[in-house]
Amino acid sequence: MKITKQFIDKYNQAGPRYTSYPPATFFTEEFNTNTFQQSIIQSNSQQPENISIYIHIPFCPHQCSFCGCNTIIGKGKTFISKYIEALSKEINNVAKLIDNKRLVSQIHWGGGTPNSIPYEHIETIMNVLKTNFSFTDNPEIAIECSPAYLNFSDIDKLAGYGFNRMSLGVQDFNEDVLSFVNRKPPKYPIDEIVKKLHKTGFTGVNIDLIYGLPKQTVESFIETTKKAIAINPDRIVTFSYAHVPWVKEYQKALEKEGLPKPEEKMEMFITSLEKITSNGYVAIGMDHFAKPDDELSIALDNKKLHRNFQGYCTRETTGQVYGFGASAISQFYGAYAQNEKNPEAYIKMIDNKGFATIRGYSTNSEEQIIHTVINEIMCNNYLNFEQTAKEFNLSAEQLKNIVGFDKNKFEEFVKDDVIQLSENEIVVKEKGRLIVRNIAMKLDPALKTGKQLYSKTV
Ligand SMILES: C[S@@+](CC[C@H](N)C(=O)[O-])C[C@H]1O[C@@H](n2cnc3c(N)ncnc32)[C@H](O)[C@@H]1O
Ligand code: SF4
């Protein structure tokens, strides 16, 4: 794939990631703990029927200077215990409002670093979930782990609590890069950890990499990519480094060395994409790769790939998402609700009110339709106006009006050979996947623009 600097300059603009629609910049404080409780009750009659659960652990022992996650450093055992108590209370309170016939098909633990807290807390929370909910036959239970704090015996413990998926934050195999970004190296070799995970029965084992960090070069990142492939994980993610120093001030430290230029970053992405896909992985969405027999690849084939705040998923397993813990976002068919981000304030809110929502958004029916359209483009690289319109009992013309479709807005994309456009379809071509956010932006009638609102699309 040949990408010119001109192409990158043309499309490298700030834009939403569309993890939600409308994007989180629309959430307001009018949406409070009362609205949240009403939304939970409404979610009981919304599709999909399953329950997805997100547990946020906002603790890390050490600050990586590239980090864009919601986490705090250096909290002691007493504070973490109080947090776990609050988390248990929150789960109990929310569960009371959920229809008990609905089944949990998915649990995702993220952070921060969930594997850096004492493991008895992980067991406690899993038991609280098992007491409050019934599960499908084979739920996906995933945890994000930093290999700096992972022992082999931890993997057995996690399997014992029911975990069957793991995402390992590797970021880069190059020690110079890791050391410059203040990242603790893995405690044990990643290939041995992945072997142990597979032996213990984990599936969907994932390796996270980041490109666009200081000290990385196109050559060094391709070496990292090759090492990741040789380890043979089920999935690989190549995140584009999001530099947002106006939100995360410590990221400024990385500017001293200088970040790779956008064209170098694009080269890193393309060469790694080519390497990963030529080694038998299927490209999922913008930056995820999975083995052909992985359920994500099968869902993409069937145009049933889906996405929520936890990443790509299949329409079959994804349910209404109930998020627990500081900063966690619940994602229902008709609403988004975000918890207080500061863990101390979160504990106080749970103690005082039983819930910790501080902002959110109730979506109207048009926004739900636009969400589906944008999801089709972002996940399945394909939009069929007639088919999607049918899901909402609309005509293709009505659907086009709702998303403000105008053929002229897509002409440049056709000229640049990133999409194939016909009366009824938009097909995103291989090159178009690199700028899929730009394409989605043309189907977003409420697009907000402005400085420092979003990260760059490339
Ligand atoms: C919560 S962390 C994963 C667990 C653990 N804390 C770790 O770092 O290994 C989730 C992932 O987000 C990605 N990430 C963090 N900061 C990022 C940033 N500024 N831009 C892009 N990706 C980022 C990293 O690849 C990381 O593995
Ligand atoms: S370990 Fe993960 S969450 Fe914690 S600071 Fe580093 S990147 Fe961020």
C-alpha cells in the first residue's frame, strides 16, 4: 500500500474515535445518579438482552509517561481495600435494578493495572458478581494485565476465578523505548507467559503494542511487530499513541526527545499492518488483528462485528454494558453514564448515594440510528443503506436524511480510492481503513470541531 505525505496531511485532523455516539464530549452533568437508575430500568427492555460488565481498577504501582488511561499511582493496601468495598456496594445496588432473567455473557477488567492489586480482591469481586448474576454457558471473562507484575502462579489463580481471556500490555519489545517512556519491563519473557496462558486454557490472548512513541523508528517497530507475531498470540493490537498533554500533563516529558513525525507514524502502522496480515492475521477495525478462526474474524466475515468502550466484540456476546468503579462508563442502547473519575470522590459518592454517576447522555432514536451507521463503517468497513434502514423500519432515503448523507462529501474519498460508493453502499477499501474515522465523520450530522477536543485521526 503506497501512502504519500500529501495523503496524510490531507486527512490527519482531530476527530472523535466514535467509541460512543454521540462522543463523550456530549455527556452532560444533568445526567445524574437518578437518571442513571431510570436508565438501568429502561435497559431491562432493550436489546441486546445479555449483560456485559466492566470493572475498573484505577491503580498502578508506577507511572508510564505515555499513559492515557484513568489511573493513580502509589495507593496503599488500606485505600485499595476501601475501593473494593465501594465497588462491591455499587455492584449490589445496580444489580437490584437489573432484570434477573438477563444473563452475563461478558466481563472485562480494565484499568489501571488490575493485576497489580492483591488477588484476594479480584476473588471477592468475582464472588460478588456470581452472587448477583446468572451467567451464559461460556461467558468471556477478560483482564488487562501488565506483564511487569504477572507471575505464572497468578495465571492459575485467575483461571480459578473464571478468567479465560487476557490482554497483555507489551507496548514495545525494545528496551530503550520502554526505559525512555518510564515503562517497567516484563517480569518474565512474554512468549513464556503466552504459552502458559494457552496451556491453562485461556483463549483470545492479546498483545497490546503502541506505535508513535519517542525513540521508536520504523525499523525498530517492525522488529517489535515480528517478535509479537513469533509469540503467536490470538490477537495483536497496534495502538496509535494518543498524545493529549492538555489532559495528561506528564506526557509533555515525551516531547523532549521528540515524537515521530505523522508520516513516520503512518509508515510504522502500514509496515506493521502488512507484516501482521501477511503472517496469517485478519485486520479487525482500525488497529486490531486476530487469527482467522478467532470469533472476531468470523464476526467480521459475517458483518456482525461490534464495538464498545472495551474494544471490538461480536454482536452475539455483547450486551448492555454496566460499568463499575471510578471513571467506568455504562453503555446501554439508550444511554451512556460515566462514574466519578477520582477514586476518593467515587468512594464517597458510593457511601453517600449508593451510585457514583457524574455525567452521561440519554440518546434519542435518531442518535441510536446514527450510532448503528457509524458502527457499520468503523467495524465492518461496509454500509448498506437499505439493509441498515430495514433494522429501523425506515427507507434508505429516510436513513440518508438522518445521517445527513450527501454524495458530494464523499467525492474526495472516491478520488483518493479509499471507498467504493454506489447508490446503496459504501465499501471501505484497504487504504480507507487508515482514515476510517474521517469517513465516519461525514456520516455524523452533529460533528463538533474545535481545538484540543479530540486526538488526531492518523
Ligand atoms: C489499561 S492499559 C493495559 C493494562 C496495563 N495497565 C498495562 O499498561 O499493561 C490499556 C492499554 O492502553 C494503551 N494505551 C495507554 N496509553 C495510551 C496512549 N496514550 N495512546 C494509545 N494507547 C495507549 C496501552 O497499549 C495499554 O496496554
Ligand atoms: S501500567 Fe498501564 S495503566 Fe498504568 S500507567 Fe502504565 S500504561 Fe497506564
